[in-house]
Amino acid sequence: MVIEPKVRGFICTTAHPVGCAESVGEQIAVAEKYRGKINAGKRVLVIGGSTGYGLASRIALAFGGGAATLNVMFERPAAGVRTATAGWYNTAAFENAARDAGLYAKSVNGDAFDKEVKARVIDIIKRDLKTVDAVIYSLAAPRRTMPDGTAVNSVLKTVGENFTNKTIDLRNGQVGEVTIEPATDAEIDATIKVMGGEDWAEWIDELAAAGVLEKGALTLAYSYIGPELTYPIYTNGTIGMAKRDLYYTAKAISEKYGAKARISVNKALVTQSSAAIPVVPLYISLLYKAMKQIGTHEGCIEQMCRLFAEKLDVFDDEGYIRMDDLEMDPAVQKQVEKAWRAVTTENIAEYADIDGYWEDFYRMFGFNHKGVDYSADVNAEVAIEEA
Ligand code: NAD
């Protein structure tokens, strides 16, 4: 079939297999430059390794560090007229390339919160890898099904009081205002259940109990802090509450298992998850403009290669790894703040990198690659080998 982008709100409901393979190939090329500099794990479990930061981590560790990688993801294969999800195509492309390079690469497609999925992963580790020496926890999920079958949903809201600020409708470049209402206590609890540390800790408990977690293993989860202007919706909002929970989980895991449990605070980037957060897309488009002008802009793969090659043992006062160092550079933030105050629908092009935002957005789904013929008939059904 001929596959075109179909954008609905902040998501694209189609994905292009050839374009996704192109994106993965570009990321592999970046990671290969780090060969010999990355030594963070040789047998790595990546939970949420099909898109965004998890995929970039998997690519950096495999192609920069020669790691065998087992990935857990929640993706959909093609069915009839529906294409597969981008994460499915990314994974197929990554695993083909890894196998060609002589690297072990397998995936389990299922709900990472589910105990049965955890058990399946443990069986595969026992069979193929014996143990893992690194676990990357890069889930970004909107909901979690609890063991009793009830579903809890995460919300992106403020805590305490209303928050009104600028926002952008990325489809038409209209800058307007949005008011975000505070979450209820139940919504805060639910967000912590989905995006906090409970499931991360459960993974580590299960891996350790099964004897497949190497002593002193590295385990990483990802967080975000950002500037004060997004504090009400992020750091001091429901998602920030969940991220704080990750911090305490990291401490608990380290103490309980002698593992190196760490949180890396990453840069704000366009991913399927960040596009859904109110206010954040406008911030990202201003940030991209500033960082590209200053010459410090990075994508997921550059961030993850730098993390594993250079920053794994560098902490701030609270013990976080700060991959947002270039984002939080005062020169960048000064420019973003100025732009934030000045930006309107009329002058948006002057202050915001809207084209850069859309370029990243379409590329996430395999579109907008110069070398791909999008008018060509392609087979949407791409197989991933059973793990
Ligand atoms: P993403 O949406 O690109 O990736 C999410 C991954 O989780 C995918 O591989 C998806 O298949 C998987 N997943 C989702 N639900 C699942 C489930 N139930 N079971 C199994 N797999 C599931 O997101 P991302 O932006 O790369 O986020 C990854 C982490 O990085 C999150 O913790 C996020 O908060 C953090 N982070 C993101 C940014 C950003 O700007 N994007 C910045 C800093 C930190």
C-alpha cells in the first residue's frame, strides 16, 4: 500500500516501515561513532525500547557498546488496511540491523505492567542471556492495569491550583491560552501508580528473585525537570509527583540489591509522549530554536550516547544524572524566557522552531525522510521474530 501520514491531534495513526528503518539507521550511525566509549552493560533489558529515549538507549548500548538487548514494548503489528505502529517498525529495523551486526536482539510485545509478561521475559533471559547486567526503564504509558484487573489512568494536570499559560495549536500556529485544572487526590495517586517507581521496583524484585539480575547491575529510569515556566504542569504537576516517586524508588533499589539504580534527567524532546503534555510543545518549539541557534541541540540518540559514554557516573547534589545540562544552560533559558514572553500567533516564526517540531514529529512515524519514495507501494506487514 501507499502510506501517508494521518495526523489526529498529537498522534499520527499511520507509520511508514521504510521511513522508520531510515530513522533507526540514522541513529545507528550516530551510535557507531561511540564504539569503544560505551561500556554500560553487555546483556541489557530495555523496558519501553521501541520509540523515543528507550529505543535510543537500546541503539546506543548495542551499536556503541556491543550489548545484547532484550526489549519490552507495547506495539501493534499491521492488520488489514492499518499500518503497524512506528515502534513496531523501529523494532523490526533495529533487530534486523543488530542481527546483521552479530548482536543478540529480541523483543517481547506485551504489557510491561503484567506479571505474566515479566515471567516471560525472565524465561527468555534464563534461556538466552542467563543474567542481565543493565535494566533500562523507559516506559511512558497512559494507563496501567492492576493485578486485580482494574485500570488506572495517568493525568497531566497541575497540583493545588489552576495554571493558566500560553499554549500553541501546532496545526495552525495559533498561540493562545490554556487553563489546566488541578488534579484530584485520586488522579495524583493514579498518575504515581502509572508513571512512578512501583512497577520499576517490581521488575527489579522479580528479576532478582529469579536470579537473573547480575550483582551490582545498573538500572536507569528517565525523568524531566525543566525550567520554572513549566513547573506547574510538569515538575510540580501530577507527572512530577510520579517522577519524584521514581527518585525514592532508585534509592530503595540501590539499598536493597546493591544495584546502581539511577535517574537520568533528560532533555525535553518531541516524542509520542511529550507531544501530549499541555504547554510543553510550545516550550519545546522555543527551546529547539534557541538550542539550534546556540549550536547545542541534541536528539534522543545524541543524548543517550553522551549519557552512556560520559555521564553515567556524574551526579548533581541530589544524585541525578543531568542530561538536561545543555537545555538548562542559562544562555538557552534566557532566550527561551524572552521568546516565551514575546511570542504571539503573528510572530511565531521568529521565536519558535515550528518546522523543526513538525520535522521531528513526522520523522517519529517514518515520514519526511528525503531518501524515501513515499509514493511507492510498500508492504506494511513487517515481521518481528518471536523471542
Ligand atoms: P515514548 O512514548 O517514545 O516511549 C514509550 C515506550 O514505552 C515505548 O517503547 C512503548 O512501546 C512503551 N510502552 C508504553 N506502554 C507500555 C506498556 N504498558 N507495556 C510495555 N511497553 C509500553 O516516550 P519517551 O518520551 O521516550 O519517554 C520515555 C521516558 O523518558 C519516560 O519516563 C519519560 O517521562 C522520560 N522523558 C521524556 C522526555 C521527553 O521530552 N520526551 C524528557 C525527559 C524524560
